[in-house]
Amino acid sequence: MALRSSLIASALVAFFCFPPLTVRVRAQDGLQLFHKMQTALGGEEKMASIRDFEECVRAETWDNEGKAHGIVRKRVRLIRPNYLRLDQVGPGDTYVLFFDGTSGWEILPDKTVADLTGGELQFAQDYLRGLNSEWLADRDAQNVFASPAPNVITITTKNDTSHKTEITFDPTTFLPVKRTLLSLADPNHPVSSQMMVFEQWESVHGLQFPHRRSNFHFGKKLAEITTEQIRLDTGIKLKDLAIKPTDLNPVMCSL
């Protein structure tokens, strides 16, 4: 009887003092699954070794009411880790932006040239951070990985409980199917603030990049995006990113 009581007490101590095994395994599985996804995308080291990147896309867009908004074209150029150039043409949203990791400038739709400040500076910082770390999140020690359901990975930040990223992947190919940013302002009722659905992938120099994807904000489809060109490590020059076009128009891709 004493032995049985002792065993029960030990079991209770183990249960309350240590996370349940399923929780610990799920957290471990989350990181393992993320590594499998990285392998499917072409490998962590290969992704991290990219020095410069250029992407040209065409997007069919809608407004929040579901009304067609027109065609948007964007050219993205990146020199890792700090230099970003965006050139975009679209109805009411034509602009040019340059960011050096600290500061930068933009050319607004009305051709006004302005320094990046406030929300525009934050936009550039977030855009650069996403390009640098989207599929390399395991290199940031602040990120916590878990797998709350089959074929699903969640990524949260240790010191920020306001949101989490949820990635659903194909169980056969391990390529992402969708990526959702969830707002946790109310932890009991997570809200999908942004979702990217990956519909088709293409291989470029042994790495997988989205060819077709759709962008949703708060459940509303805002864009269908098709990649027209991706170029890697072509020797992009910083002066080409930093120069302002003389006519103040975006410098688009030559396809």
C-alpha cells in the first residue's frame, strides 16, 4: 500500500512538474517537420547561400468588397542582407522603394520623392525581414516550433504572444500548401489576418519557388499572383538598386 501510494505520488509529481510527453514530442516534431520542408524547398544551406535575388510577378487584384481592382506588376530585387528595391506598377498603387536596412526613400504614385518614415519604414523593414528569413526561421533562437495537427507547423516568438505563423504542407512533397498569420489578441479565438495559398511551385537552380499563389486578408481574396521571372546570384549592383529613375517611373523587368 505504501509502495502504491509512493508510485502514485511520483506519477503526480512527474505529471505536474514536467510537460506531458505529447506536448514535448509535438514541439520537437514541429522543428523536425520544418527541416523536412526546408529539404523539400532545396535545402537550408542552399537557401541561405543566396547572395542576390530578383523576382518579377503579375497579380490580378480585388478590393475588400470583391470588386476587380486591376493588374499589378512588381519587381523585387534583394542584395543580402540589407538592400531592398521594389518597383511596382498598378492602379492607384504605382511606386518605387529603396531600403538599405536602416533608411531609404520612395517615389509615391504622384511622383513625390520622400524619405521612408513611420509606417512606410516599418513596411520596408518587414518586407526585408520576410525575404531574408521566411524559410530560414529556425536560425532565429527566438522562434518556437510546434506541430499541433498533422501536416501543420506553427512558429511563435518567445517574447511576442500577439501572433503566430501556421504553415500547412503537403504530406507527400513536404512543400508548403498555405501559410497563415494568426492574430492572438484573443488567444481563445485566433483570427487569420493574412493567408498565402501556394498553388504551384517551380524549380530554379535546384530551389523551389512559388509560381502561383493567392493572397487573402481577413478571409478575403485580394490577389492571384503569378511569378514571371526569378533570377538568383546574377551579381546585382548596389548602385542599380539605389539610383532613382530620372523619369521617376518604376523600372520593370525585361522579360
